[in-house]
Amino acid sequence: MDNEEALAWFKEFSRVDGYFPNHRPSLCAIKALEKQIPKKPFQPFGTHSYKCSNCWKFVAHEVDDDCDLTDLAEWCPYCGQKLDWNLDS
């Protein structure tokens, strides 16, 4: 079972009549699993900076147009969101 399958299972397990009651352990697991699924950083229009798509804090700044994205953090240092630096797709 990968992270996305586990996330779907927890969401279905926690659902009662179409809404989520206050199941704190399940909701904590859902939030943790959502952070394990990589998200592409957000680049505000016209900037050379990148923000985490989860907490919106800056995670990188390009010094020039030839920025090497291979040595960037795999996880957001502020919220723990896994980052997907494959910005081509």
C-alpha cells in the first residue's frame, strides 16, 4: 500500500454519512499522509523564488536563470511537506 492508497483508506475509514466526525487520530494520519505525497513548489508570477504549496513559506530562491535544482531540500523545513522539484511537468 503506497501513501496515496493509505490516504484514501483513512479518508474512507473516517467518513460517516459524507462528513468527517472528530476522529483526531484518523485526521492526524490523513494530514501526515498528505505531506508524504510530493507537491510542486509554487513560483509566484514574475519572481525567482519558490514557495511550499502547503504552508506558502519560501523554500528556495534562484540566483540566476541557470539555478541547479538538484541540491534543494526534499522536504519543506517549515511544515514537512515533501517537495517535487521536477518543474518540467
